[in-house]
Amino acid sequence: MGKVKIKRKSTLIDMTAMSDVTVLLLTFFMLTSTFLQKEPVTVLTPSSVSETKVPTANLASILVSPEGKVFISIAGEADPNVAGGEWATEPIRKEVLKNAVAEYNKTHSNKVNLTEAEVDAFSKIGSFGVPMKDMKKFLAMSQTEQDKYITDMSNPGVGIPLDDNKDLTKPNEFQIWMRAIYSSGNENLQSQMKKGEGIAVKADKDTPYETVHNVLDNLQTLKMNRFSLMTALKTEQD
């Protein structure tokens, strides 16, 4: 009796549909993801049990490095269509810079004068932290040079200057920046700052207490008494 031959079937699988699904998924995640802004220094935040998330829009973030250097980043509306786009992140940064420069020039003899191109360059920067007198020089650098400059924690020209000043007729530079952010014209950002959800302080667990206390004391001097402290979620081992 002869053997029955089983007809072989092709093992070829059409991957066209799978490829389409993969592309759609990638597109979805790219459009819905929130990309982390580049920061000048990596900090290890202390642990806590708080699960409250810090918002990613309408937020002024204050970063304090282990060396005590202070940086600020500004985020506007997540939806660029709100208020015709004038409250999006880049327009808000431009307005903040103009306000800060105007305030600085009122109380300093070494005036800062920036061109529109320099203001536009500032709007592209995520975190900033240089003395106002060095702002023009900093903005003239390429992005690579800026990154190298601002990440050098040994550089005395890095970090926003602040002290324990209580006289708001002669504000220090940190106070000037925070006032400028509050007066940026973004009503939603201003409302968030009043509620304490528009200001977030992020410091390394090894940052000297005196530095963090100085930042918080400056905020209280500005009557910005409500803010968030960014921490890492405590694990069972902590």
C-alpha cells in the first residue's frame, strides 16, 4: 500500500498587517507621550510616600543641584491652541525673559539689552541658570556650548544668584525670575501658582539644607507660600 503524501502548505506569513499596526502604535505613543526636558544636572530626590503627581504644564520648576546651584524651567499650556497659542511654552518664556530683564535693569547699573534673536534663542532653552549679566554671552553660544557651560557645576557663572534678601524693592535675581513668571500674562499659570500646583522644587537628597531653606525662604518672601516638593516614591526597602 503506497504512502499518502500530505500536501505541504506554505509557511509564509504576510506581515503587512502587523507592520501597519506597529506603525500606528508607535505614532500613538509618540503623540501622547510627554518627553522629559533636559536638565543641567541629575539629582536624586529624597523618598516619600506621596503619590501626588506634579503637573507638566503651567509649571515653574526650580532645580537645586547637590552643589547648591539653582536653575529654573518654565512650561506653558500643554495645548498650543489655548488662547491662540500665546500661552504655549515658548511665547511664555519670551515674555518671562523680557519681564525679568526689565525688572533687573531698574535696580542695576550694568543694563542688559537683548535682541529679538536672543529672546527667541532663550525660548528654546529648557532649564536656565546663569546670572543676568552673563545672559547675553550665554545666548550667543551654540546649543552644544550652552550644554557644556551650564553643566559645569564648578563654574561660578552657573546658577541663578540668590541670597536671604527681604527687601523686594531691591529683589535678588531669583526673586526677579519668579516675579516675572508670575506676571507672564498666562492666567492659568498664575492660578496654578496661587494654588501651589504651579511651583515645584526639586533638590538632590545630598543638597545642603541651607541652600534648600534659602530657596523656600525666598518663595515665602514673595508670598509664594504654596509649592510642591518633588520626591521619589518610597519603596518597601526604604
